[in-house]
Amino acid sequence: MTDTTAPRPRRKAFSVRTMPGFSSIAIVCFLALYAPIVVIVVYSFNSGNSIALWEGLSLKWYATAWQNDAVQEATIRSVIIAAFASVISTVVATMAALGTTHGGDFRGRTVIYLLINQPLMVPEIVTAVALLIFFSMIRIATGYSGLAYLIAAHAAFCVPFAYLPIRARLEGMDTMLELAAADLYATPWRAFRRVTLPLMAPGIVAGAMLAFVISLDDVIITEFVKAAGQDTLPTYMLGQLRRAITPEVNAISTILLAITVILLTLFFILTRKRSPKA
Amino acid sequence: MSAVEISPAAGTDQEARAEAARTRRNWLLSLPAVILLLFAASGPLVIVLIYSFLTPGDYSGVKWIPTFDAWTSILFSRDIFDDTLRLADAHLTIFWRSASLSLLTTLITFLLGFPTAYFIATRPPRQRGLWLFLITIPFWTNLLIRTFAIMEVIRNEGLLNKLLMMTGLISEPLQILYSDTAVLIGMAYVYLPLMVLPLYAALERFDFRLVEAGYDLYAGRWMVLRKVILPLVKPGIVAGSILVFMPSLGAYVTPRVLGGGKHMMIGSFIELQFGQGRNWPLGASLSMLLLLIVGIGLFFYVRAMSKEKAHD
Amino acid sequence: MRSPTLLIAAGALLAATGLAHAEGELNIFNWGDYTSPELIKKFEEKYDVKVTVTDYDSNTTALTKVSAGGHGFDIVVPSANYVPIFVGEGLLLEARPDQMENFKNVSKRWRDVPWDPGRHYTVPWQWGTTGVAVNKTAYSGNVNTSAIFMDPPEELVGKVNVIPEMSDVMAMAVWYAGGGVCTQDKTVLKKVRDLLVAAKPKWMSMDYGMSDKLSNNDVLASVNWSGSTFRARLNNPDVVYGYPQEGYPVWMDSVAILKDAKNVDNAKLFMNFIMEPENAAMISAFARYANGIDGSQEFMPENMRTAPEVNVPEEFAAAGQFLPTCPPAVQKMYTAIWTEVMK
């Protein structure tokens, strides 16, 4: 692979980071992930009524979606619930990960760990039925029937999805830096903010992203917990499943994708300007 | 945070107090998550547990007549024709199919996800966020519509078959749709980010000087991968496989749409009991049993993993 | 979530949905993709009422949610076999639609129905049938038989779909085996099981969404609903709809007012409103099923007025039957057979 007689700097050319074939697998993965997305985008411009039978190019479904208040409201509601649920679940999961990973074993750690992962252990329908019955009692008792139930249900369901990546990050993380900071008379909070938090950041970002997409996709729990006028995009689609799904949802998805991509691009341009050197 | 821990422990009394303080602190940190879960996930499951000991209602729900029927009928069912009590092999078949399919899904997502996470973690730091987003963006579209799009890709006249035929690899379109292969492709697709993100979180902090040291000691790439990299990212592997294995056990949409729904999985079987089957207690007892098995499995899995780590 | 506007919007949404219902509201709980938006708009404008439609995906979901309480819905649209359950559990209001002004428009056939004698609780929304759809270029034999899926002809083996509706499919299988609805006859049921177990390997899938798959020839035959087959035929003229002579299910979804409804007056207005032929036609034009209101035909799109999927031909009418809800003991056996087949 490399010339063994070469001086030390040449040795660097043999990148220690590269694993043969890994990049190709990764690229294939990315391509495969986007193949169905291309299909979704293409069919959003279908002039026919089908998501699988191409009839011609048209913007008809964008017009349909534009006029359909119900589907727009459902989409916005989905995003709002996902935003709240992912923030809440990421915050509590970060705290719990600090509590259960940092600084060794303690009494009750396994109990907490199993409890946090519990939502993964039963099919969603079971949680859904239980929540329906429990929340209905609260609804009748309090008279409040707003979105908070859905947000709470989603947030709780998303906790393990946020927790596990954060914990994976924290486990075996060097506590020396934190101790050093403490030695330098940093307050615990300062040490946490300046040292631990930045080190945890990639785990938190990964966890929050997972929580967001899990909440955005959730259908069965939502179907059972939602009250009048609280359809989300997935439950709207579930209702269409028995009949025929039209490219309207493709159009909505495409718009959502476009907004995401634009926001991301803006974000990256802005942060690049602020910190030219990473 | 760690101020308590580093205060030099003078005597056992002080040590015990420090220990108690640490336990208290850790519990306090975990408390919001515990409360949230008890309120909106695990707590209400008590209702399901109670239901599993009741009699099915005539048309849905339950009647408040206590019985163990739901539990015994998981393993033994009375034959509806000759009324003999026998092993409920249908339940076992369904359970076994779900478990093996989930295991395969976990394996596939790991084999694809590890190189992908590695790839992202070895990009320049500024680019990593972008690649991470690239992994999650496909999941901003709805699961159902995504599953239908996968169907469009793998159907007989779909993208994949056309591509394969164009390259001359096959001459006849492959019937992938409505097969176990289709379910595996779909599940691997749906659960890939659940594997990649935790792996990335663990890999990202990885110190590549260790790899360099490995090479300096004339270890081959495979050796370095196995002896240096994998053990260090084990927490990520644990997290990823939990996140993929457990939800795929209860997966419902993907097997039904891509597999054609001809074979039941544990998720759809439990769904049937709460829906058209009108047997809530059986659905409840099945899910409680699942909770028990998976919970115990997780307990030993995590314990084995942390033990191994202690040995390293 | 840093964006203050989003937070405000979210806050507003939280508050808006949490408030008690003001006057001039109506909350409809209906099957997904089933409610014509034009119909709703017309009703809103005529009576100055804000209508909210929320979707459900199955009768059992609707029943479970409504019986749990605290849902906030005024109107629900259960299928015929679920109406007696809703009534029996005391969930419906006796709204007496039979005394409403527009009740005179309801077809004679749908005025006194077994699931709601004298129509004291419900008014017709839509009705249809479950039959078999076949691509006639693939199979040119008799399509008016359940043998299409119970014993698929050579040409269709491996290309048949069966919708995963336990009650419909089990009923068709029982009729095919010579039994009657909700039969407890074990020799018949044994035959049903054996037939299903033998037929299943010849099926391709058990899935919904057949109007697309029949259109693009992914599926060559399917147990399917009439309206879905109608839509498939519009895309693909080769698709024909068969009414199995051994027996096929007829179903009707009916509008009912819930006992704990908060907007009873508006709900009654809505009931009366949809019995107007012109309005009933809007429902049908959207969801592609017949509605049971006399005189609505002339307001319907041309291709629906003559469609053999929507208008049951005379010679097949007799084989159609409504499915009652089977008693729990029978249900248990049916579920056991279904599980055995699907395992």
C-alpha cells in the first residue's frame, strides 16, 4: 500500500482513517436512502390520481394541497408536535443520560434504564390503548382536551430514541477534562457548560434528530390519543390507506423536504460566515 | 458536577455520605424522564396488565370478570373443532418469525450502518452535521408514503428491476415485492438511522491516534477494526441494536405493505386482538409477556456488555 | 424551536384546541378520506357553523375512542354491523332522523333497516358492496364467484390479492362453503378453514389500496370494494367487478349523533342536510359510493350513474347480504380460523 522506506510524513498519506470499502458502502447507502425520495418527488408532479401510475406532468396536486386546509393544518400540527416532543424528550433524556452514565453505578440505575427503554418493548398499539383510557379519564376530569396530551405521549415515546445515542456518547467519555476544570475552580455548572456539554453535543444532536423523526412519523399512538380536530399528517394518511393514496401527500412531503433543505442550506451558509475556521 | 466525587474521602462515613449524595444527584437528574415516562408511557400500562386478567367484552373492551384465560391461551388453545387443549403453535410461529426477522434486520442495519457512521465520523468536523442531516432528511417524509415509494422501487416494473435488467445482471424481473426480502429491505431502510446515529455518536469521539498506534504495531486493518475500533464503539452498537431490534419486533406497517400482509407478525397479531379480533385480554397478556421477555433480555444484554467493558 | 413566531403559533394552536366548544361548531368523526370538502364548505356557509372533521381508520378504533369518552366529537359514521353495538353500549343519541324534514328523500329500501329499525338513530351516508375485481385480459371465465380467491383459476394463481378485512373475507368464505352468516356449524367451519388454508399459497398478498395495483396490473384479481374497483376501471378498462353468486357482503355506513355530543343542534342540522339529494350526491361524487337518497342520481357525475360497480345489476342483487355482528362465541372461532390461516 505505501512505500515502507518512505520517510515518516509519507506514512501519513496512508490515511489511518480510511477503511477499504467503507466509503463505497456509505455512498450506496445514501443513494438507496434517496431512491424512494426521488420517486416521491417525481410522483408529486403526476397529473393522474395515483402514486404508482405515471400519467403526465402537472402541478395539480400542489394546487389541491394548497386548497386543502385539513391537510395543511395536519402537517403544521405534526411539525409543532414533533418540535415540542423532541425538545422535551431530548432535555429529559440528556439529564437522565448524565444521571445514569456519569460516575458509576448506583442503586436503582438498572430500574431507570429499563423504564426509559420501556416504550420500545411493547408494540405501539398497546401503549396507544393504555394512553387512550388513561387520558380520557383526565380529559373528563379536567375538561382540557388540547394538544398537550399528544405532545406528552410523543415526548415520552421519544425518550429512548434520544437517550440511547446520548448515552452511547457519554459512556466511556473522558471525565478527566471535567475534573481538570473543577481543579481550576470552575463551578460545577460552568464545568458542565464549558466542558461536558460540548463533548456531549454530537450525541445530543443525534438523539434530538431521531426523536424528531420518530415523532413526525408516529401514527398508532396519535390515532388513539388525538381528540377532535387533532389529525396529524400520518393519521390523515392512515385514513386514506384503505381507499387510495393520492399524490397530494407526495406534494406535501416534497414541500416539507424543500423547506428543510432551504433552512439547512441557510443555516450552513450563516454558520460558515460566522466561523470561517472550524 | 463532579465536585462531590473528587473531595478526598477521609473515612468510610464520608465515603458513604458521598455515595448517598451521588445516588441522590443521579436520581434527581433522571427524575424528569422517569416522571414523563410514568405519566405518558409506562404508568398507563398498568391498565393493560389489569386487562390481561379480565374477560373479553362482547364487542370490544373487557368485562370485569377475573380470569387467567388470556394467559393460558397464549400457550395452549382449545381446538375449536375437537375441543382438545393443545399447544398454540400459531402463536409460537408468529413469535418466532418476528424474532428472527428482527434479528436479521438488526444485523443488516449494522452491516450497512457501521460503514456509513464511520464514513460520517471521518469527514471534516464542519461537514459532519450536513451528512447527519442527509441521513435523516428522507425520514421527514411520512412512513406510509416512504413505504409506498420503496414498493414503487422494488416492484416488477420498478426502478431496481429496470436497473438490473439494463446492466444485464438479470433477464427477467425479480419478484421481490410481497416476499420476506421485500420486508427486510423495507425494515432495513426504515431502521437504518436508528443504527447510524448512535454509532456515529460513539464513533465521533473516537481518537484516531489509537488506530495509528495499532498500525504502528503492524496490525492489519481487520485487526485494527476488530481489536481497536469495535470495542471502543461498543456502547454505540448496544444502543443501535436496541433501537432497531425492539421496535422492529412490533413493526406493523412495513411487513404489511411490503410483505403483502400474508404472514402475521407479533405486532399485527396483537393489533388484531385489540381490533377485529375483539379479544383485548389476549392482546394485553401477549404484550405483557413480550414486555417481560424483552425486558429480561435487555437486562442481561446490558449487564453482559458492561461486564465485558469492565474486563477490557 | 427558537423562532418566537413558531412558539406563538404553537401556543395559539394549543389554546384554540383546548378551549371548550363555542357556539356554531360541529365535530365530525368519520372514516379517512370519506368526507367531501365541498359538502362541508356548503354546510358551513349555509348555517354559519365551523365544522371540524377528524379521521378514523376502522370501526373498532372509532368504537374504542368513543367509548373511552372525553373525545369531543358530535357525529360518528359507523358501519351497519357496528350501529347496534354503539346503540347497545348507550353511545348514541336517539336523534329521531325519521321525523326530520328531508327523511322523505331516503330510499324505501333504507328506511327500515335491521340495524336501526325505523331509523331512530342514523341516516344513510354511503353504501357499497365487497366483491371480486378481475382483470379480464388475464382471465375470461366467470367472475361472479368467490372461487376467484377461494379456488383461484390457473391464470390467476399467484396474482390474487385479498383485502385484510376479517369479517368480509370470513363471511364470503362461509357462504362459499355453503354456510350462513355467523354460522356455528363446525363441519362448515372446518371446510372453511381447509379451503382457506389451501387457497392462501395461491394468493399474492393481503393488502388495501387495490385501485392502484389493479390499474397498473401488479394485481390481476382481488377481493375488493365496489368504489375502489370503480376507480381502478376508470384507469384500466380491463378491470371488471364480479358479484359472487354464493353471497357477497353489502355494507352501509350511517351518520349518528353521539350521546355526549356538545353541538346536538348543529349535528341534527347536518343530518337533515345530507338527506337533501343534491348534498348526498356531493358525498358520492367524492368517495365514489352510492348514498341511498332518492333523486341524488341526477346530481352525480355521468360515469357514476351507469357504473355497474355502484349500481348493483338486478340479477346479482339477491346474493348480497348485510353482515350482522356475530355473537362473541362465533367471533372467537372466526378469529381462531383467521389466525390459523394467517400465521
